[in-house]
Amino acid sequence: MDRTRRFEAATLPHLNSAYNLARWLLRDEHNAQDVVQEAYLRAFRYFDSFRGGNARAWIMGIVRNACFSWLRAQSHGLEQLEFDEERDGDLMDPTRSPEDDNPATLLSRKMESGRVNAAIQQLPPMFRETLILRELEDMSYEEIAQIVGIPIGTVMSRLSRARRQLRTVLSAPEKDN
């Protein structure tokens, strides 16, 4: 198998996860697309140095580093776009019932989703990335440790603190505008 096909087989199955991580870290869909594209180009360039193992952790680490490099290069504040899982998610839930399309149910779900997204956005980046990798990308502690470059114990600590901060924010009464 030639180099290009090996690269595609190892990394393309993780493209959606890479984009999801970038979107949450950068808080912007278009910048996330650009950074993921640049990260994949960088990964392809250095694919010969990949010695097998966990390709998902390898490519996600490159995407993570590309995101933080991009953020460091941007000295001005980023315009924040809210990510709405219902609107922006690629997968439809096959278990949805017709009652789920009730306008009151949809509004309630959208409001709760907005609260959760806003709470996640409030997390410091190191907690946000750990939470995203574990809860949304279903990665193991070992994979997260490899991607972020920290010990497993630190991953567990960050995840615990992120969850605690989320609970605190989400359990606070909503403020009326």
C-alpha cells in the first residue's frame, strides 16, 4: 500500500473528531476547518515518522497543537460563535419520536443545549479540551494523556474539575434578561 493510502486509512476515519475538537477549541467553524486542514497537511508531511500505534491519538494531538498555535498567533479577540449540537451535529438520532418535533419540546431542548454549550465555553481551555475529548469524543484517559502530553492522573484531575465547574454553572439559577 502506498504512503497516501496508508495515511488516509490511518487518519481519515478521525476527521470528524478532529474537526469537532478544533471547533470547540477555536469556537469558530471556519477557523476550525482551516486549522484541521493545516493539521492534516502537517500530519501527511510527517507521516513517515508515525511508527504505528494509536493513529487517532496521534492525529488529534497534531490538531490540538495546531489549534493552540493558531490561537497564539491571533493576538486579537476571536468572535465567538455558539456551537449548537442539534443544529450543527452531523448525526440524526434514529430513536426520535414524532413528539420530539413538538415546538415546545424543541424550544426546551434548544434552550438547555444552549446552556450546556455556554457552560462548556466558560471552562478554561485545558478543562474544555479534556472534557470534549472524553465526553464528546469518547477517548480513553490514556489517549487524552497522549494527545495533551500530560500524565493520566492529570487527565483525571482536569476532567473531575471540569465536570465540577460544569455542575456549578448548570445548577446556578438562570438570570432573566
